[in-house]
Amino acid sequence: MNTLNLLKKLISIPSYVDSVNNEVQIAKFIFRYLKKNTKLVVEKSPVEGNRFNVIAYSKSCKKKDFLQVDILFIDHIDTVQPKQGCLTEKYVATRIKNKLYGLGTADTKSNVAVLMKLAERIKDQKIMFLFYVDEEYEFKGMYSFIGKYKKILKSEKIISTDGENLKIRNCCRGLIEIDIECLGKSGHSANQTNGNNVLIGFNKTIGKLEELLKKNPDKDLGSSTLNISYLRSGLFIKRNKDVTLGKNGNNIPDFLEATLEIRTNRKINLQLVINSLNNWFLEQKIKFMVKKITHNLNPWYSYRSKLKYITDKVTESIGRADFTDPSRSGYVDLALLVSQFKSTSCCIGTIGGNRHGANEWVQIDSINSLEQILEKLL
């Protein structure tokens, strides 16, 4: 099976996660394929329930009580949930000229297919592969791998193919995601002085937070950015399992809940954000609480001077080696691995578009280019 046909097979296996679906079927396919077509040691590594990571490595990696690896290749096998508005069938690969359409083509099944074919070429090189679950959701696959291997794995280099446009990613901003709750004081809206409008206070505070982020740029990672992904405000009525809010126009709103997502550079951290919010809300006479910390993930940076081993191969293959702009891209969980294994690390992946949206596609020629680059590394 060539790489393109392998990709078509991966596309045909839904691997998004919801209350009914997960990655187990694609993980089973990858496990069986590697067992049949490679000389590697292939293992299932349980994550939760029936979900598992697939791990494969050459026998030469195995030492007495640890694994010694020259390159660890990684990529995730889940996708985002399907979107409305697709012009082609989500799980049937559709070729239109030099593009292949289907859910997960660019993010990141084309790259997974390349790694699976690369695994067929491994003989006695000290190479390891990690195909992991849950990257698009809560990083459970990556956390599971770290927990099991942080004391027994030594890897000189880590390369993630969860990249974009054949550009080298050598860094990413961190990620803070928190759920907050704010309480003001209600009153008659005709007389604003007899209450404290929590929504107005929230807007003023958010303005100060955005100003703080803009005033602290990082020469490598750019400025930190803020996204308010959820917001609900109104007159507090009662709290059972959820909060019941009134929305009549003659009441000053006294309750607000929101989810704040901050892409952080090296100058912004969780404690600074929480302390600043607390002080600013206090100035507004608004009670502020952090209800949940979903993510507190640090930024990652690999010096370009240490990546000559891959920049040379990219240049040989496609004529030039470009780097991604970290201010325009999201968090990659390669950063979690780097924090534990201290390996020289980077990302590179195929050229594609509409990631996380309808009509996702990958440029077919770029699949061949990525194969050439990674083969040269062997």
C-alpha cells in the first residue's frame, strides 16, 4: 500500500471524540499495520477505557532498563469533530487536481501516513514512533505517554509531524484556559448608582488585561493574546446544578461567568494573570473567583542553531527551509514532551488548508516532499 492509499484508508476511519466515538478503530488499524509491515516492536499503551496509544521502536533501542532513542517521531491520530458545510464526503478521500479532501487530511492523517510508511524502512536505527490519542481535546494520550516513559526513555531528538506547510516549527506559545465567576450588585437600571453592573466592570477589566498582554511582547514568540470563548451574564436568581439568570431590562446584572483563553509568551504566566484580574476586579468592587483551571501550559522554544540537522534536509528536498510564525499558530503538545525529556525538538508537516473547518484538504505533492525529508534524516 503506497502512502496515498494508506492516507485514504485512514480518512475512511472516523477518529473524532464525542460521547459515542473515539480513536480506537484507527488505533487498531495502525497497530495491525505496523505489526504486519515493519520489523519494529509494536505495543498498545492504554490511556483510558478502550483508548490506547500505539508505540513502535526498533529492537536496537532496548537497553537493560531503558530505551535509548536517536529520534522519536510523534503524531496524533484523533481529529476534531466533523463540521457542517462540507462539499465532499468527510470519510471518503476525494481528489481534485493536486488536493485530497476529507476530515483529518491535513490535521494530521497525511502526516500519520508518512510516519507509518517511514516505519517500514527502519532496520537497526534507534528510532521510535508514538501515535497518540486525544490531542484535539484534553491531551490525555500525551500525558499518559509522559507518565509511563519519562523515567525509561532517553531521546536525543523529537520530531512531531503535527506541522504545517512544510515549515519548521521550533516554538509555540503557552496556553492558559480558566473559567471565572464575577459577582456585582443588582439594582434598578434607571439609577446605575444603586448597583454595580458586573458586565461593565468585566469589560473594563478585560481591557486592562489586553493592555497588559500587548505591553509585554517576546522577541521570539510575539505578544500574548486573549480569547473570550464563553460569556454569560445577567441577574442572579438561584443556583442548583446550574445558575439561573434573569434577563429583564430593568435590572442591573450582578452575575457573570466566562472562559478566558490566553496564548502566552515567556513573560506572561498564570499567577500574573490571576493576581492582575483580582486587583482590577477589586478596583471595580466586583467579587472575582477562578472556578476552574483547564490548562496551564508553558511556552516552548528550540533554538534554530540546534536544528541544522533538519533545516539542511528540508533545503535539500524543497530548496529552502522556512520557520512558522508562533504568533499565528496554536499550542502543540510537543511542548509537554520537551518539558520532560529536554530533547532537541521541532515540528514539520504537509501543506494543507481548512484545518478544524469544513472542506479540509492536503496538497498531494507535499506528502511526497515530507517523505523525502524524513527519509534523509535516517
